[in-house]
Amino acid sequence: MYQKSLRHAGHTRWFEIREAGGVWEAQARHDDQVVKQARYDDWHRVERTLHSFSIEVSNLEQAGWVVD
């Protein structure tokens, strides 16, 4: 449903939201470390997480990170 990967100075940031059997799984990683992981069954929480990820991606792009 949503997936973005960004790179900068040898580091990677990765954001994903996917549907999995009636729930949505959200995950954010910095390099190989999971920094956020959640499962939602409420679409409004998914929307908030999607909005949060979009803002973070935009901020990273402004700081020089490049979308893969």
C-alpha cells in the first residue's frame, strides 16, 4: 500500500504500510534497525501513520536524502 526507501551518506531509511489478512502492518527502519512497528485494525490509525510517514519522508528529502 505504501513503501518508500531513502538513502543518504551510506544510510538507508525505509517506510512501509501493508495490508495483511484484515489488518495493516506499519514499519519504519533506519538501516537494519526497526524504529517503529505496529499493527492496526482501525483505518483512521493507518491514515495517521501514513501522514506521519509522508511528513518524515518529505523532511528527509529536504535534508538531502534521495528516494530509491
